[in-house]
Amino acid sequence: MRSFKVPHVCTALFLVMLFLPITGTSKQNIPRLKLSYKDLLLSNSCIPFLGSAEGLDFRTLLLDEERGRLLIGAKDHIFLLDLVDLNKNVKKIYWPAAKEKVEVCKLAGKDVQTECANFIRVLQPYNRTHVYVCGTGAFHPICGYIELGIHKEEIVFRLDTQNLESGRLKCPFDPQQPFASVMTDEYLYAGTASDFLGKDTALTRSLGPSHDHHYIRTDISEHYWLNGAKFIGTYPIPDTYNPDDDKIYFFFREISQDSSTSDKAILSRVGRICKNDMGGQRSLINKWTTFLKARLVCSIPGAEGADTHFDELQDIFLLSTRDERNPLVYGVFTTTSSVFKGSAVCVYSMADIRAVFNGPYAHKESVDHRWVQYEGRIPYPRPGTCPSKTYDPLIKSTRDFPDDVISFIKRHPVMYKSVYPKSGGPVFTRINVDYRLTQIVVDHVMAEDGQYDVLFLGTDVGTVLKVVSIAKEKWTMEEVVLEELQIFKQQLYIGSKDGLVQLSLHRCHTYGKACADCCLARDPYCAWDGNSCSRYAPTSKRRARRQDVKYGDPVTQCWDMEESITHETADEKVIFGIEFNSTFLECIPKSQQASIRWYIQRSGEEHREELKADERIIKTDYGLLIRSLQRKDAGAYYCKAEEHTFVHTVVKLNVNVIENGHMESTQKTEDEEGRTRDLLTESRLRYKDYIQLVSSPSFSLDEYCEQMWHREKRRQRNKGGAKWKHVQEMKKKRNRRHHESASGPHARPTST
């Protein structure tokens, strides 16, 4: 089960599947399959939370897999939902900000709807029976405890309002500010701003067992430590088998000013501190004594060292492996340039991160100097090392560190070398698109031809990309975007500003009803079972499960494909077009990566020939436009989609050309029939008048002629009646405007 938040409104949901080679064609850089929100609802793979409402801001999610529950932090509310069905047995706690705090917030010029409320930002498991919760409290952070009960069957959801406490340095003031926290051993580690304006940022440790409270924070007197840091993620990761060596790794971005210029650059960082850090004895009291940080580099290597850098870290996800000490670190980065816009995903190994922290330190003589490698003597024990029996059994606490160790770490918290991605560059990039990547969740999936990491990437326009990066021969990589979603145990929980949705990680049946469709999808979750495209489950009993994530080649997987092509049943339609007029033949393949080719079998001929585009025949993404239809264009048109050497007919269109001469004769016939009807009508009127003239002795011939003259005048008047009426209306409006302007702006209406 995975969860993350996308930043925009959850009113629509799109799903796109795409495989992107790094050195591919432009056709391969678009989504392969795109499904609308309605399609996802019909596929029963998407369940929206019915308690969603505009502005609730479902920002914080906590999975309680033991109880099968999902806790959601929103604006003034905390929800307790069922993991299987979000809308079953919903419980909620209403926890608004204090009225006086809201008034102070409003007086400070903050927005009532988006800032002056209690936005829940911290939901951390404190122990087996309680969850620690914090909210922004209208720019006055506040924290407390939620009771969940002792037994799994016991549904308790209650906020202890008698033991609320200040949330400063545990929760941000601003609900939109980047923030990270983690709870381990009843200690809360949080990276956030410590003041109302958000200028002073700190990494802190608070809470803890009642007998062992040790509040620690970063040193604000040293600008080398943190400079406008925006914290992204905080994680406890063991370094060795000795728990005394356990560390907290934190990821953030900060401002770094180069002394040679006045420009301020944004750099991404990874830092770490020891869990058993107690602060110094004479210096750095209640401050970290093991604080170190290093630069995280995510760049595309260029010629002569001109790399393309993605400097702004947006999100971090740790993918667990069999060794808990070595999770894979996935990071989402964006560019800082206003000209070149792009996003990238880079993967780092903990071995490389530890190697940098065990490497040389950076040194700076003063603010006006550059960072250089420290060449002097390094004190013992090595600064940044945790006090443990692994290194020196005589040093049992950081308070036992010698003064030179404390002084060194105070002035040298930066490592000289940077951490680079495992593969040397990003595993996925998005360049020159109208969105940027903001969040990531990764799932490790077993497939028929290997193991794959499926990436779910949130964007700043409310979409989610589902991506696979595939290792090929000779260290080449292929990017595969499986799905894109615009939102609103194999489930993905996605929160946004206005809603929450539960989404299945796979929807295999949407790829198609043929083996080739399932194979071309290259989704590690799906395989062809002989009858349909269904969920792949690795078992020891091998069945006829056909799947090719690495190459997506249906020829090698679908042995019965030849027979299916011979008896292919494409959609067939009849199209009528008028000679010399334009005609459009629509053809939209299900896969957006398929290349379309048009073939024509002209009337009376047996062979097909491929259509070539010219000034008269234009090929578009939606079909074929024939600008001037000719008689020779009649025949059967075949729209064929080609993808990974697999070709199939999407639609067959039988075009019939109606000759222009037939249309003209038809029009003449209709005109003649109209004139005949008019003559018949006039003849009836004349006959009626003639009978009246004969039967009435008093009705003279002069009177009859005068009546005919008036009738003709009325007919002529009615012909231009509509036009005359329009002219009269325009004249009245002009007169009315003229009258109003003559009355002047101070004219008063007459009361009646």
C-alpha cells in the first residue's frame, strides 16, 4: 500500500501508460494509453472518498496496516477510514483552530480559507495505542494525542483535548511550507521553520519516553549548518548491526551562495545525525554534535563537463530491500532555471551516501572564501561518528567527545564530495512539458522476466505518472511510463486540495482483449493468461502466462497471434462523400505510441497500396483529411497501427463518392419541384377568384384586378418583412440612445 499527495483539485482522473526509451523518437515520448476519470470509475479501479470537499486539503496520510485503517489529516479534521473501502465506517474528529488565534491570523494579513485554520501536518504513530498529531493552528502550531484503542477489533478514535501542547519546532506555522517529520522510539524528529515568518529553519528532536527527554536542535549561530532549508523527508536508517550506530537521515534543499558571485544557488542535500546524540558537554549544549550534510547531485552528463543539473529536490522515497540498512533512495528533482524547465528522478544507494560521509570534509576559511577539501588533522573519534562500542567502548555518550571533535564538527558540517546517482544519471526525465514532477512512490514488482521498480510520480498539475525503468544490455536504460492520473493491499491512496481517492495499482483489462495488447502494455502487474489480460502473480507452478516487460514483443510471446491476424475483426464503416468537397476519415488508435499507416483498395481492384500524404491528402493525429474528394478516391481505406513490429487494423472505412453532377441535377430537380408547387398554389388561387367573379354579378373585373394588385403588394412586403423589421428595431435603438445622452448623467427618473 502506498500513499502520497498531489497538489491540485481531484475533479478529474486520467491514466496513461507509456514506455519511453532515453534515445527514442518523439512518438515514444507521449503516453501510450490514456484513460479518463469516467473510464477509471467504470473499470472499478478508482474509489473516491465521499467525504471530500473543496478546500479540505487532504495533505497528511498515515497507514495503520495492523488495524487495516487509514488516517487522513485535513483542514480542521482528522479522518479514520477503512483501507478496503474508504467510505465504510468513516470516523472523524473536528479540531478547528482557536477563535482568538484565527482573529490574530487574519489581522496579520493571512487568508481566512487557506491559512487561518488548523491544517493537520503531523500524524505519527506514538505507540500501539496512540497517534501523535499536530496542526498549524492558524499560524500557532498545536499538538496532541489521538487514542486508537488497545485491540484491533476495538474502534476508538478520540482526541485527548486535556493534554494539548505547543507545536513549535514540531509542526510548521505555514500550511504550505515544506516539512518533514518521523517518529521513532517515541522521539519526534522534525525539520521545519521555528518562527512565524519561516526564516529560521531547524532540525529538532523532541518528546521521548517520560524518563528520558532530550530536546536537541541544530545550531542557529552557524550559517554553515542550515541556510533557508526546505525539508523534504526524514528517515531512521541503521548503519550497522549495532543499534548504537543507528542514524536519522534527512533530505532537504537550501540556499548556497558562491563567494565569487552574488548569485544564490539552490542545492539539494542529504544530512544525518546519530539517534543517540545527547549534545555537547561544554559546547553545542542541546545542539547536535554529529550533524553532517552532503550535496545530492542529479544531472544529465554533457559534453566537456557541461552537465544539465536538476537542483531542486521535491520529494524522496525509500524503497526497502532485503537488507534494512541499504534501502534504495529515489529522489524527484526539478530545474531552477526559468528558461530550461524539466524534472528528473535519480536513484542513490546508501553505500554511496555512506562513502561520501566517510570521505573528506569541506573547509572554508571565511564567508568570502570557497569551499575546499580539508587537508588538516582530523580529530579522534572521527567527527560525525556515533558513540558506540563499534568504534570506542570508552566513549559512551556524545558528552564524552573531546573538545576538538566538537569544535571541528561545528565548523566543518559539510562533506567535500557529492553523492551521485547509481546509474550516473536520472532514470526518468520530463523536459519541456507543461508540468513538473513533485512527488514519488515506488513499488517493487515481480514479473515473468524479472523484477521491476514501478514509480508513481505526482505532478504540480494534479496528474500521476506510472513509470518503469528497464535495464537493457550494455548498461542502457529504457524509461517506461505506464500510467498518468489526474486526480482528484495493492492500492494507491492519493490526497489533494479538494479530495481523496483510492486507486488500484493495476487495471489489466483496460489494455485490450488480445494477447498482443497485453504484451505491448509492458506492465509488470499484468500478463496474458490465455483468455484475458489479468493480474500477474508469480508462482512456482508455471502456466501459460505471457508477459514481456523488457522488450514488449508480442511476436515471441503470442504464438497464436498469426491466427488472430488472419481472422482480425476491425471496425468497419461506410462513408459517403461529395465530389470536390472535403472528407475526414477518423482513426484514433488505443495506444498513443502506435504509428498509423493508411492503405487503400480502390474500387474494382484487388491489391492495396499505401497512401502518401500530399497537398490534397493530409495525415493528422486523428485521421485522414482529403481536401478535395475525387472519383478515384472511392474504395476501402484501412487504418493500420504499428507498434513494436506488431501491426493490426484499427478501422476499415468504405468510401463512396457522390458525383458532383448528380448533386447539381438533384438540386435542379428540387428547384423545379419548388417552382411547380408555387404555380399550382397560384393556379388554385386564380381558380378560386374566377369562380367568385362568375358567381357574383356585383363583383366587377376592375375590382378583381385591384384585389390582385393589393395581393401582389402584400407578397412583396412580406418578402422583406424580416429585414424591414430589423431595420426598424435598429432605428428605435439609435433614437433611444440619442434620447438618453441628451437627458445627461444627472437626469432623474420620474416616480410613478
